[in-house]
Amino acid sequence: MSFILQIRLKNIDGVLERVLGTIRYRGHQLLRLMAHPTPDGSSMDVTLKVDAGRGGTHLTRHLQKLFDVEAVECYSEVAHARYG
């Protein structure tokens, strides 16, 4: 089962490594990553495609606990392809 995560991160050193470490530690496999800074440079928008045996809700809750994560949204890959 794969799903899409859209994450807004504070643009600080090591933030992407912390997010990727959490994903790996929780047993998920990263399939695709796209990241770019916001126009003002204070944040970073990251889109991840993740493959895992369980849904994205569990991982979303863990990512929301990281102090440098501003927002997380999780979509099933089918819904994301259809609507987004």
C-alpha cells in the first residue's frame, strides 16, 4: 500500500534528515521525494510517496510530533491521482 504525504517543514538544518529518519524508523519505505522552499524561504514544502504495510495515519501522527513540522497531510495514492 502506498500513500502520499504533503509536509510543510521549517527550513532549518537537518529537518529533512529527521523526517526521513522517522519514516525509516517506523518501517516505511520511501519511493519518491520532492522538496522546494516556500517563496519567503522560511519553510519547505515536501511531497513524499511512501510504501508500507499499514496506512499513513500512524506515520502522520508521528511526524506531527516533530517540532520542525508545521503541517502534514496524507492521501492514498488513488485519491491523490484523482483529485490532486
